[in-house]
Amino acid sequence: MTDNTDPRRVGTAPDPHPPGATPGLRRGTINSRHLVFFVIAAAAPLTILVGFAPLGLMVSGAALPVGYVVPGIVYLLFAVGFTAMSRHIRGAGAFYAYITEGLGKTVGAGSSVVAYVGYLGGQIGFVVACGIFTSSTLDSLFGISVPVYACALTIAVLVAVVGYNRVDIGAKVLAVLMALELGVLAVFCIAVLVKGGHEGLSLTSFSPSTFLTAGLASVFVLTFTSFVGFEQTAIYSEEVVDSKRTVSRATYTAVIVLAVVYSFCAWVIVQAVGPSRMVDFLGGDPSELIFDLNSEFAGETMTDVMHLLIVTSFFAGCLALHNACSRYLLAMGRARILPVVLAKVSPTTGTPSVAGIVQGVLVFVAIAGFALTPADPYTEVVLWTNTPTIIAVLALQILTSIAVVRFFSTGARGEGLWQRLIAPSLAAVSLVVALGFLQVNMGTVTGLTTARNLLFVVPLVAAFAVGVVRSLWVRNHSIEVLSV
């Protein structure tokens, strides 16, 4: 495609949705704050810290805070090239659009299906997990017994309904939920700091010696996962107020906020546990560790609030992932990788209409199917559906970094050497190392053998093959496509 015909090239083409054409995504409805809400909601900080921080402590001990600092630095490097690309390319499938521009339509098509399958699994897992915590919260706080899958199916419907509405309404819902979960984390942190932790406050977690901790490499499996989702900023590039500045500003803000929140809260958790009782605390139920600490320092009432907000935190993540999936379906419908009907946009809400409904139905049917099996919702279903998400996102980020270098190799387009070559190259190498750590140390999280862990890659390889074959078929039959 050339600059004067590709509507994804910002400021170089006429309106891709002229009067009388199928309505496009609603423009000018999202600002930087909205994008930050989507990213942080997808990352679900309360859920990450309550669910994963205890596992991180078991692996790396007091070095856990550094485990969040390192991926934060890597993703800031990745963000340099990612946001540089966002100033020149926009589309509802960010990784897809960028990889297509840098590495070609065939690789881009394969990547789009990989991204969708990864995020689809992530949403299914998040909805099931939300059902688990909703069921336990209703039982523990109100004495109401509701089956896990009944809760999960209800949540799936609610997410689809909220996601179908105007995207700025969804952003407002996420803003409220995000503020509440960050608020309860703040109360916990302040309580621990005011009381001086269990044995006084110490900064040894950030000393140079922590980088030599035996379990630090393994904990990256958990901490890199905690940042998954900041592609959300570019996914909404068609709907933002000013794509050249809004996406860049929101991406950097989101990564910095997540890195600071994760590392600071992890440090506070280490102070709350204390060196002398680290082994004893980690010998109990890790899923209850943060709740126990919160009861000790902030009181039982705040722990009840935390139980409730775990549910809303998961719901926020489900909504953010639903929005990402529906926009990927829309992008693939435009490119004819999937049926073009998925490219339809509601003229009243300005959101993907058919794609949003299809996404809701797929998630509902998948969860209903799992409900008919003996698989354990948490240790099996959530694990099976979320692990491919982690692998897919890291792989796509590597391809995106390479695509940035290729894209700018044909012209600087006003970007400096740091933005178009140095930073994305460093990010690509760092992410390859991270993906390697993930595969080698996956058993730490899954409890499975290396051979079985490799099975999580199979649906992603199949997805890539489907995208490539479909792209070649579209090209060979000269089928007209819409913009990505």
C-alpha cells in the first residue's frame, strides 16, 4: 500500500469511512486517561498482587520487588518503538497493523490470529477466575452459595453488555473499578508503613546483591505476565482524540504506573511479612497471604472490602480483554482474514457490533463447555486458558519490535535513531530472553513437565498457520480488503 491510499497512515489519506459507507469506530471519544484505565484494568494490579505476589515470594523471597522493576524497564524500551509506530500507523489491531507494515501482510495475518487466540484465552480464564472469586465472596460475606460456573456465565453476559455500549462508558466503569482497587492497596501500604512493617522498614530488597538471588530469573515468569495488556493503548488509535500524542502519552504513563505500583507494593508486602517469619508465612496457603497481612495491618473490615474488590478487579480485566478481542475480530473482518461481517460497527454506540456479540457468545459457550467437564476451574481451566496468552503476547511484542526496525529502515519519517533502531532492537533482544525464561521456567507456575508445557504453544502455531493460509487465499483471489 502507498501513503496516499492507506487510511491507517495518519494524516495521509481521506476518511476511510466517508458519508454513506459503513460507519467506523467512533472517533474522538477516548483520551489519555481512558487509555490508561484500559491498560491498568487489563493488568488488574490488585489481582496480580494478591494472586501472584505470594508465588513470587516463594520463588525469589525479598528480591521480589526487583522482579517488577526489570520488566518495567524492558517495556519502557519496547514502548519507544511501539509509540513511534503509533504516530504513523493506526488501526483496531495494533500488533497486527504494525507487524503487517513492517514484516508484510502474510506474517501480519498470522500474527493477528495469534493475538486473537491469545487474548480470547485470556478473557475466558479471567471470566472463570472472576466466577471463582465471586462465588467464594458471596459465600464468605453473605452466606449465599452460587456455583462457580453460574457466576462465570453471568459475568460473561455482563461483560458483553458493557462492552457493547459506547467505549467511553466502558472507560468510566473501568476508572471507578481501578480507583477502588488502587485505593484498597493504598490503605494496606499506608497501614504497613505507619506501623513500620513487622520488623522495621528496610531497602535491602533493592540492594545490588538481590540481582544475584537464585530465584530472581524464575520470578520473571510471573512479573513479565503482570504487564500484559498495554497494547490496549494502540488498539483504540482510531477512537482517540489525537492518535499522534494520546497513544504515546498513555503507553508511557501506564507502564510507569504499573512498574511503580507493582514494585512498591511488593516491597511493602516484604516489609509486612518480615525476614524472621518469611518461611513460616510461605508455608501456608499462598492465596490467603495478602488477606492475612491486610487483616493484621489494616483490619478485618478492609479485608472484607479487599475480597469484594478482587471480584471487581477481575471484572475490569475481563472487560478490557473483551474490548481488545472484539477489535481484533473487527480488524480481521476488515482484512477478510475472517468474514467481513465482523467489520460492522454500531452506528449508535460506535463500537464493534457483530464482533462484540460474537466475542461474547464464544466466551459464554467456552465456559459452558468447561462447566460440563470435571476440570478444576482454577488449577486447570484458568491455567490452560491463560498460559497461551502470556506466550502469545511476548512473541507478538518481539515481532512488533522487529517490525518497527523494518518499517523505519525505509525512511526516518521524523523519528530519531533511538526511536527507530536502538530502543526497538534492545527491546527485541530483551523480550527474546524473557520468552526463553518463560519457557524454561514455566514448570514453576504450571507444575507440568517441559514437554507438556510446550503443548501450550500448539494452538498459537495453529493460529499463525490459519492466518497465513487465509492471507495467501485472499491475495491469490484478489479480494478487496478494508483498512486494518
